[in-house]
Amino acid sequence: MADGSPPPGDPDPVGPAPAVRPFLVTAGRVAPTASGRPVPVETQVVATAEGLVVLDELDFEQHDIVAACRRPQSVAELAARLRLHLNVVRVLAEDLRAAGYLTVHVPDSGVTHDASVLRRVIEALRAIPDSRGVLRDSD
Amino acid sequence: MTRTEPAAPAVAAQVAAVAPPLPVKLVIAGGFGVGKTTAVGSISEIEPLTTEAAITEVAAGVDDLSHTPRKTTTTVAMDFGCITIDPTLKLYLFGTPGQERFGFMWDDIVEGAVGGLVIVDTRRLDDCYAAVDYFEHKQIPFAVAVNAFDGKVEHTLEEVRWALDVAERVPVVVFDARERGSVRDALLVVLEQALARSGG
């Protein structure tokens, strides 16, 4: 979907369409990394001190992204919380990184697949109790 | 919080105001309505979030004019959740969009995942073939979890294993997507597979 428009006849899967076509805010650019590959969806994005200083001067999506990134966020969380297309967040995050307002932390799969990291995840998961007494039945 | 840069510090020209956690990703796959979002919601510390992912579909047919497979990219909803392991480490659970009739690529979601859980409804076994094929092809550690709808499974695990034709090393378990402990145990099976693959 190079132009960002939804396929004809395909209902929007997540509710009302945004008023602006998704890729207008990125001036048509997608997949921004230096390597030419989009950053993984779990890539962490964090505001810099400078980004927070200039926050009130930023427009719309840029403002919302930097503000949300006071706490580290994955690009997927940003997209979901701000109701932006994933690739829009990727492009804007790269712009904001280049401007010095965000840091973008692409996970190193050599580190995330390391046995010591996996063991820490396993130990923490094992500590999760069986139930919290709340069931959801949506899918 | 101590400043650590586990995730590619070279990318960051500026200093982040807060150090981010290292994100570890698991993918939850399976057919439409098989319980992926339920499973994510049962264990995620946040209500599952939804975003749109770009999926490249290769249509089953062949274009009569060009004799090349039709390839289109569509936007589909993707649900996900997360579990904070500690301030420096966070587990993300990404549910792949359910697509049954097409071959498709999930690379946008799966890239870098440590493992996958393929959820199976034994009444609709063929819905999960694409997911099994994908993980096998990508050599991503995975396990098959049969979702016990209403506590019932219509086929034995051996029958499921035979029908899916998965390798002997691939675990096949029964779980209940609504039960946190059950989802936890299914994820642990995947992580043990990933750990074994890592040589740990």
C-alpha cells in the first residue's frame, strides 16, 4: 500500500478513519531507517531533554509523540495510543530523532536472544500467579 | 533508574531523558477468532492495544496477464500487550492478524521475535497451517497451543501433531486462553524452546 490509502471495499479494522490520510503527515515517506528496513514494532522511543524543552513549539503529531515519550514507548504503543499508522510513527520518530528530540533504540536481536536475557524473562514469568480474578472474553 | 543502553546505543545521538527497557518479543499466531487477543489480554499488564500493520498478501491465484502472483499490501489490525520484567527488560506479546486463505508475510511484526506461539482450534485445524509454515520457514522457535474452548478439545494432542505434521521437537500443548496461569505456562514452553535454541 504505497500511497497509504485503504484497499477498496475493505472496512477499517480499528474504527473510525482519521481525518487526515495516514501518510500525508510524513510527506509520503515510509520505512525510514538507514538500513532501509523499518524498525521493529517493539523499538523503544524516548524523549530527550531537548525534545521536552521545545515540546510546546512542536506541531500536532510531533508534539503528541514527544509528549508520550516522556516514558519509553515502543513504536507499536505509540501508534496504538495516538491512533496513528505504524509506519507514520516510524517516519515521524526518525524525523524527531534526527532533530534531536527523541532517541530511538532499535533492539539488538543478538542481545534479546541471549540465554541470560531469556532466563530472566522465564524467571519473571514463572513468578506470575495463576489468576487475577478477571476474565475477558473478547477476541 | 540506572542508565543502561541495552538497545543499540549507536542509534542515539542524543541522551534519552529516561533509559528504555530492552524489549523482548513473542508472537502469538493462529487463525481468526482462535483466542489470540484473549490470550494476550489474560496475561498482559495493560489492556491489549490495537494498531495497524502492513501485511503483504500473495494471492493464491495467478494474474492471467502477467503470470506473476498477485501481491498486495493491506492494512490489518494487530493486537498486543506487554509484561514488565524489570525496569531494564520488557516482554512484548504481539498477536498476528488472522488470515486464513492467503499465503502472507508477517515480517513487519515478527522481525526479531525470540519465539512464537501458534494457537489452534481443533475444530478448524487448517486455520493454523500458515502460521506453522511461517515459523518453520523462518526457523523461529515455536510451540503449538491447542485452545480448550469450554474446557474441551476435540482431538488428542497426537492427532493434532499428526495433522499439523510438526517436527518432533515442536511442543504441542493444551491451554485455556482465558486463564492467566495457562497462558503463562504456554509462553514458558515457547521461551524454553528459544532458550534451548540460544544454547543456554
